Amino acid sequence: MSRASIIVAAHVRDTERLPDLQSWFHALCNQSLPADDYEVIVVDGSYEADYDLALARFRAEKEVRAQISCHRIECAGRARALNYALEYATGELIIFLADDCLPSAGFAEAHVHFHEEHPEPAAVGISSAMLPPEYRNAFSVWLEQSGELFGVPFRADMVAVPDDFFYVANASVKRELLERAGRFDERFVHHAFDDVEFGFRLRAAGMRSRFIPEACVSHVHDINLRGRERAVREAGAAAKTYFSNHPEKKRWLWLPTWPCWFHRWRVASAGIWLAAAGTVRAQSTWWRARLDAAFAEGYHKGV
């Protein structure tokens, strides 16, 4: 496998979640691959963290093995940032990584090794993004294990993903398949649904996803209910964009698009049950009702 490009769409949603960029750059620049075999391209469209300044500080303190560059574009969604990165990328293998994921030293090598073993253009490598112990709580673990967080359930002992699953938190795709599918749809202005829509096009181009356990990364993200509701509202707005272009897919996600009053009633009912029963099942039902309500709110307010 020829040169690999790790691309990241940086998007810090609020200053409470500013990443430890020194540790992040250290992990990216010290992969087990030879330095000439990979590059890192970071595109920032949020303007909340100064990646250029952080990289300059890192270069001043540490020896930088790998080729890494940071780019800033006008405030834009993830789709535009990823397209920008793809234009700069020189690798025949594209490795997508989320900005809140801390890779191990063997992360990129595991993706490269997978594609050497599976040279067919349609093979896509997927690995998990697991919360480290310090970020694990009842709510975040429920999100992770229920599939509410990334679309499929993630567990430490997982061995497979659906062969039609794609996301941009930790995945690798050969450029040949990307060229068949095209680019990300820049009508998606949030960090949501752009990779869902892109995944549909990858599947149409023949994608077959397989799990790479050795490429697991740490999902360094402090997740709470209010913060997740904000993200889900954005996902709802993105879903409105998606369904406006693909009305035939609307049946795929029907419940959250019901009227907001219905979801308020569900939240109230779930809250009463939780107060009365206090069970794990009641807790998860309340969480799900809250997130469905946030999604519906974003959907109905979306353009």
C-alpha cells in the first residue's frame, strides 16, 4: 500500500471541550509507520481552537517525524472541511479520524496492513472509538453500547461491524473507491448526516466494511446529556437536509420526525416512570425520549 493520508475535520463545539492538542499532535506525529509513509492533514472550520499555534508550540518542543499541516477555512461544516482535506491529500489510502479521537502508535499501520491484506478497491476498514475510563459514566456508556453515539453499538470485545457501515471517526478508504463515490455533500453544514449520506454513496459504489480491532482509538470526549442534546439538534437539522434530497429514505427514520408535542409528551411520561421506578430500563427510556425530542426539534427548525 502506498502513502496514507490521515485527514481530520477539526470542530470544537465549545470552549469547554478544547482538546489536549499537545498529546494529540504527539500521537499523530509518532505513528509506527515510517514518517515518509504517511501524512496528517487537519482542517479547522470552527475557529474555537488555534491548531496552527498549537502545532507551532509542539514543533518548538518536540521533534516532529511526520509531515503534518493545519489549514483554517471559513466557518464551515465537516463536509466542506473533509473535501478541503481530500484536495490536499496525496495518499492512495485515506484514513478518516475524528478530532476528539486519540490514536495509538499502531493506528495508521493497522489500517495500512488491513488494505494490504484486502487490496480490492471496495474494502473499507472500520475501527471503534472507545471512551477511556475517565470519560465513562452511565449516560456515555449507554450511548456507546446502544449505538446512539455512532450508529452501531461499540464494545471492547466487538469483532465485526455491518458491512454497510461507514463513519468518519475512524475509517479508511482507498482513493479509487472515493473517486467512484464523489465528495462529501457541502449542503450539510453540521457535523452530522454528511457521513451517513456519503456512506449510502459508498455502498452504491460497492463498499464492504470490515472491522479492524488493532486500530481502535480513544474517544476523548466528556459527554453529558445537555451537550448530547445540542449535538442531536444539529443532527435533526442535518436530517431535514438529507430527507429533502432523498425523500424515499424518510421511512428509515420516522419516529424523531413526528411533531414536537408528541415528543414532549414522551419525555414527560418517561420522566414520571423514571421517578416512580428508578430502574435502568426507565433511565434509558428517559434518555432516549430526551434525545428523540432534541432531534425532532432540530428537524422541525431545520431549513
